[in-house]
Amino acid sequence: MKLKLGVAVTRRDCFQNEKTLENRDRILQKVAELSKELDFDYVTTDFLGGERMMIELSDAAKVEEYFKAEKVDALFIPHANFGQEESVARLAKNMGLPLLIWGPRDECPKGQELRPTDTQCGLFACSKVLRRYGVTFSYIENCDVEDPAFRKGLEKFLAVARVVNKFHHLRIGQVSVRPRQFMSVMCNEAELLERFGIEVVPIPAYDIVASTRKIREEWDSETQEILDAIHAKGIDTREFGEERLKLMCALETALLRFAREFSLDALSVECWDVFLNDLGFKPCFVFGDLTDRMLPCACENDIHGAIMLALAVAANNQKEPPFFADLTIRHPHNDNAELLWHCGPFAKSLMKEGASPSLAQEGQGFYPIHGGQVTLLRFDALKGNYTLFADSAQGTDGPETCGNYLWVEVDDWVKWEKKFIFGPYIHHVTGLFGDYVDVFQEVCRYMDIPYDNADKPLF
């Protein structure tokens, strides 16, 4: 999921001086350095020759053509001085990509000498013109290129750009239909396509089951690797049995191959009856394995849940898998703590150190996952109004239970509970370890949907 950034340094035509050239060089040197640390590719406007900066309006057309040919995913337009807002706005409008603007802090005035840059002033002008053009953009505070705020701001923008680009090109595999009684996971497939470009790809359960049986019969190296990886994790599978475990690995292979064939970003699967009836086990444990392979799976055919899982994978650039949980019960002794739980679909790599994992009789994985700061997320809709909830919680101690689980603590659980009762949400949330609240708050501006958290008014 490596992002390609189009970097177009800009300057005002009337600000032609050594300080501007120095800013350009320092900016490009820092971008080169951070591209290795933050794992992104980039192209610049060196092809323009001369000062290698976007100065005239005619430069915008040249940069647009070049950046499109290079297939950049996002734009970064640093101002080496006041900048050329006319060129910036034209390029940004025509490219239609996530955009970051920033400029280095201006140096101290030298008495009666003319100031060489006035960068901050130009950023105010540029932002107004971008808003007139209807361009959504991100911004890093006016600071030195070596200031930690610059690195932090660029890292955040890269996460935002990955999520935004993924959102508008999502393909969700829908395996079978929702369980009959789960009316809460209903969604509008046509609206997702028409409004956001999100495609839902239906896959009959029969095709998955037939493919599973064929894979088990033919047994190849890909399926053997899945089996070996399960054994290597030290999971107690004695209750489940080796023969059924091989059939389970065949199911995982089948889902992986369907995902590759149809270019799927996530799966939404009916997990209550269809596989239990046809194969003799539930696919919960398989979901965890697939999520570890960065093909996240939502239980109970929750398509909105699958969308959120795919966006979570994009946000942290696949550094650690997300998990899909129920908001289940309140902590028996801590009024501000809640149980995040599900039957057994959490990724094995999230397992708590020292846990004793096992595979239960019906196919669920039993083990807790590690704690720490976690961002809880939910994309959902009611009567055509979509929102994205993002707020932060902290792992905490709690009683042992079955399945996969993590107890979390928040500042005021009653406030959270009412939000999920009255908001357009259900009991399903996506958990992503780390603090990504600011990232998803910014993402909502690009997606043009309201951002929500526990503190926002209910009505």
C-alpha cells in the first residue's frame, strides 16, 4: 500500500532570491529523508528545469500532465516563499487528489531590508483560493522543516491519503446473505456505489463450499503453508481435530483465492449457519487468519463493518491487523470499562503474551488479545445519512471469558453507551491499536461525511 506523493514546490514570481532556493533544497532533502522513514515514494517537479518550481500558471498544466503519467496518489505542495496560489489551485482542482500544503517558518526581519519569503502570508492566500475552488486539503502548521510537527503532520497526511484513496476504490466480497435475524446489519448496496464508488461483490456460499472441498482433495503448497502456520503459533487444536483443521485450511485458501480473483479489499461473510451446516464448523478462526494476512473479514455479513476494516488496514499501512468486535457487556467492577468480544475471529498476531490459545469444537479461536491504546471505529448509516465514529480507549484488566476479547476503559462509558444507542450504529466496532482519531477526523472531510465521537451531541 505504498503511496506515491507528487511534490510540487511553489514560489511567487516576484520573490526570486537565495533564501527561496535554500528553502526549496531543504524541503526536497527532507522529503527524500522521510520517504525512507515513512515508507512512501515520490516524484518532484525537477523535470521543469530552471528553478524546478511551480511559478507560472502554465507550469500547473505541465505538472498535471507529468504527475498523472506518474500515477501519483496524493499531492504535497510546499511553499518556498509566498507561493503561487493560482497555479496551486488549478493543479489541485484538476488532479482531484488528497492535498497537503505547508511552508517553512519565515526568518527574522533584517531591519529595513525587504523580507525574502513571507511564506505564512502566502499560505493564507492559497487556502482561500483552494476553498473557492472547492478543493479539500490538509495543512501542517507553519514551522521549520526540522520541527517534529512537520514529520508528524506528513505522517498523518500519508495515513489520511491512504484511507481516502482506498475508500473510493473499495471492493467488498459479500459471501452469502446476512443471517435472517440480523436486521441491524442491513445496508444499501446501490447507494454505496452511487455515492462513494464502493462495490459489493456477491459470492454464493455454494461456490466457496465447492471450492473448499476441491482444494482439500487436491491439497497444495499454499494450503499446507496455512496449516503449518497454525501449528507454528502453538494453538491447541486437539478438541477440533486434525482432519477438520485441514478442511478449515482449505476454506481459508478458497476465500484467499476468491479475493485475489475479484480484487477484494475485505470480506463480509455469513458465519452462523452456512459453513457449520455444509462443512461442520464455523469460520471464525479462519477470519482471524485472513485478517492477519491483511484480508480483513467482518462477521455476520456486516458490509459496513467490512468497509471500516479495510479503511483501518489502510490507515496504519498494514503494520498491525485491526479486529472486529462486539460491544458486549459492561465491566462488573469498573463502570467505565466495556468488553470488546467476538466468537473467535481476532488475528493471531494480536494475541496477548502468555495466553494459551485453543481452537474450540465449532471452530472459534479462544484467546485474549494484547492491550494498549486502541482507536474504536464504526462506519454506518441511517436513512441515507452516513457518519464515521472514531474515538480512543485504553486496554484494561477484566475477567476471563471465552472467544476473543479485550476489556477497554474510556473516560465516561455512559456517554459512549448512549452514543451507540441513539446514533446510527450497532454493536459492531473495528479496533485499531494506536491513536488514529485525528486521521479519521481528517478523512471525513475528504469523504464529505460527518465525523462523530462520544463527545458530540446526540441530537
